[in-house]
Amino acid sequence: MLWFDGGLTEGPVPFDLGDRGLTLGDGAFDTALARHGRILFEAAHVDRLAAATATLGFPVAPERIAEAMRELAEAAGRVHPLAAIRTTVTRGSGPRGLGPPAAPRPVLWASAAPVGDALAFAPLTLHPTEIRRNETSPAASLKTLGYLDAVLAAGAARAAGFDEALFRNTRGHVACAGTANLFAVVDATLVTPPLSDGVLPGILRGEVLSGCASRLGLPAAERSVGLEVLLRADAVFVTNSLRGLAPVTAIGETAFASADHPVVAALIADLRDAFAP
């Protein structure tokens, strides 16, 4: 199911093969979870994608993004109780070469896909990859269309028998999982890498830091963490909009009982309200 050019459509849509999103990865996207036709944390998703397009130089009005997300979520909700809503914006077509067009005409579309109810809060394993997250890149804090590093790392992780890749940055600090933000419980403190370490400002990351931790009275800190510190953590988990909070049961050969840790259990219980029917 698709939303394209102002409306819902079931069939294939025309697409300009000169679109810079296709030829150069010149665009941004967002993935949100819709439950029974309602997008969880909708305002945060809309604002983040609108901010990304403005940062990239082809601003799209939040109202236009919200329209696509809402109409598609409502339509998908009539068929699937849970749906992943991916909203994509490109700069549109332009002249040959890297230079952007002087007056870009952004292209916006969204797609919906069913999501299994078992995905939320399910545990997973992480495989440390030697591919490094480039914290010096402006794109590190945006969900751009250039995801080849994550694609390759994900393939290697699956081939090694793991669920997700774990990225470090060029300075050796732990950054994130391939599709999720990373948290650890270290010395009774909830720790997550800062955005300056090449981290995406995830929607659930923000909810855990500013919402759950505050409600539960948990001390939280954004600070750089080396892999050796992470492997000694009391518990590790990742967050994203489809998984919610996923306890990590292993990083490489190091096992964790994260799901049984009281901090992780309390956070999951707090977040379940948002994911409830």
C-alpha cells in the first residue's frame, strides 16, 4: 500500500529515473509504527523528517508529511493491526553531477507493510562490525537514503548467526546498532552514546531519556562508551520505533541477562502503555 503525489494508491507509480534519491541517495526517510491506524509518537516522527529535509536544503512542510503518514496509516489499519509506515522524501530530479538544482522540487511518498506483534520488546543479539560509523559526517544524525554500510553490516551479522550489527565510530566509541539506538545500565545509571558519537536522534531514544527515565526516577547520562565498558555492563538494550525496547542477550561471545534486569523490566513495563492496543 502506497501514498504518492497526494493520495493513496495500490498499484505501481511512475518514478523519474533521474531522481537524485535514486541516483545519489539524496533524500531522507522515517519509519514509524502504526497501531490500528494511529501512528505512535506521530508529532516526533513528523518533526524529525521535516527537520531533516530542511537541514538537507529542500524543506518539506510538516503538514504535508503528516498528511501522507496519517492517510496511509488509517488505510493500512483497516487491513493490518500493526503496520510499519515508511515515509521518504527526495530532493527530486536535477542536472547531471553532484550540484543540487537551484529550485528543488521534493518528491514525497510513503509505504505501509504489516508488522508482527511479536517484534516489539523481543530480545536480540549484536555482532560487532569492523565497519565504522562516521561521526564527522553531517549525515550521521539524519536518516538519509545512504544505508549501504548498515546493509553490509547486517548481512555479515546474519551470516555470523546474530540479529543486528553493532557499530563503533572512528574513535572506537560504541555508537549504535544497525537500525536502533543503544543503551546500557552501568553502575546503576542508564547510559547511551551522545549524538556527537555519530548517533541518530531516535524517537524511542528520546522517549526513554526524557520520558521513561524521568517517570521512573532513573539516573540517565549521554556519554561515550568503549566496547570494553559495554561488555561489562549490567544490562544492554536497543530501541527503535518498531521494536520498542529490545533486551540484548549477547554481544559477540559475551552473554547478558538483560531481560531480567530490574531497570530493563521497568522500562519495558512503562513503554508497553504506548504500544498497547
